[in-house]
Amino acid sequence: MATTRDAQAGIGDAPAGTRAGSRDPGALTPNPLWLLAEGRAPLEAAALVPALPCLLRAPRGDGHGVIVVPPFGVGDMFTAVLRTYLNRLGYAVYRWARREILALHRLATVAVPRLREVHASSGGRVSLVGHSLGGIYAREIARSAPEHVRSVVTIGSPFGGDLKSNYVWPMYEIVTGTRISSLPPEFVDRMSEPLPVPTTAIYSRTDGVASWRTCVDRTAPQTENVRVRGSHIGLLHNPLVLHVVADRLAQPLNGWQPFAAGGVRSVFYGSDSTERQS
């Protein structure tokens, strides 16, 4: 029998219009060959060294607060490279500073208060950057308290659709005690809805952990999808990703414009359709 906790929490995944448990588990998970190719991650991190001069020429930050939310199963140490980089660019960067792996029903009691703490400390609206499950947290935090949020950037975050189109959901259920199949359909549908703040979804078609189709947002005035080449694990240390994050955070308050992926950038970046069928 599903508990109240089961009915309120979970992680997001897979294409539009599907619901948690509505398909065979793993029906849209990445090809196992891509999972094996997650060993690319160290190479992505190593590429940071030659890319550093270019990365440091990114637009300078305006000092606004940024919370970086780590992925499932790891802590703030995993986000140290990104946080150091953003701090170097001039942002007031904050750790997630929460130890729990949260089911979504904990967001109201743990995660949203963290946003309010940083909002009070930084003195203005806060941007949220999250990798994988951390991006799902970031989206739902922003949905709960948009008045405190300036923008959201998700990195390989499977928030859209079938929550079992990834290789992580069994571990998530064990750790949180949350049964994905018990999630109310309206709750899952809401996770796929665009946010009321500027939102960038960074994803890779060669993601070996989560279906890339679940990591893209729907079309809306202030949403965009930016495709990069990379592994799921390596995205947080991928120079292409760091460049996009820096570019997006530099957008002026109330003056957001989509990421310019044309010209030379088209060699490295792309975007897939944001229209997911219901």
C-alpha cells in the first residue's frame, strides 16, 4: 500500500505526456553502450585545463547569489569546480549545504528555506544551478518560491515525463523510501510545466544515465534547451557546460535573451525541439 510519503515525492524523467509507471521501466532509458561510455567523464574534466583561458573570458558576474545543487548521492564537493569558477567570475556562490537526499515532499521544509536564507544573505534574487537530481530540486524550489529566483539552469536533469527512463530510479526509491509509481499524475505533469522564471536546460544526446528526451523543456517565452556533447557524470566538469552556465548567469535582470548558438558556436552547441507530445 502506498504511504502518504510515497504519494508526494520522486524524481523526474522521460518524454512528455508519459506518467510515472505508465511505461515499462527503462523503456526510454539510454542505450547501455552510452552507460558504458560514462567512463569519458575524466576526459571532460581534463579538457578544463586547455579551455581555462577561454572560460575566464566569459562575461563577469554582477555579484548576485547563486546556489549550486549537487546530483543524487554526492555532496557539495562534487560541485567545487563549478562553484570556484563562478566565484572567480564575480558571483556570490553558495553551497547547497544540505546533507539529505531529499524526496520532493521535503522541498518545502528543507530546500525552500535554503533559498530564503541565501536570498536574505545576498540581498536579491538568486539563481539556481543544479546537476541531474539537483536540477530537479532547483526547478521545484523555483516553482515554490519564484519571487526569490532570478533564473534556473539545469544540467542533465530528467524532469520531463516518465520518471523511470533512467538508471538511477531504483536507488532513489531505496534511499528515500519513495515509490515513483505512486506519484499522482497531476504532480508528475506539473514537473514538466515551464517555470515562471528564465530557465535553461543543458543536456547531451549521449547521456548514459538519463534519457536526453526527459532533460529538455517545453516551449515557453523564457525557456531554452542547449545541447552539448558529453557524458552524464562529466557534464558538471565539461568546459562547454561551464561556458553556457556563465553566459546564462550573466543575463541582466529583466533582460533575459536566449543563448546564441549560431555561427562558430554551432560547432559545439545545438538544441532539440522543445515541443513534447502529450
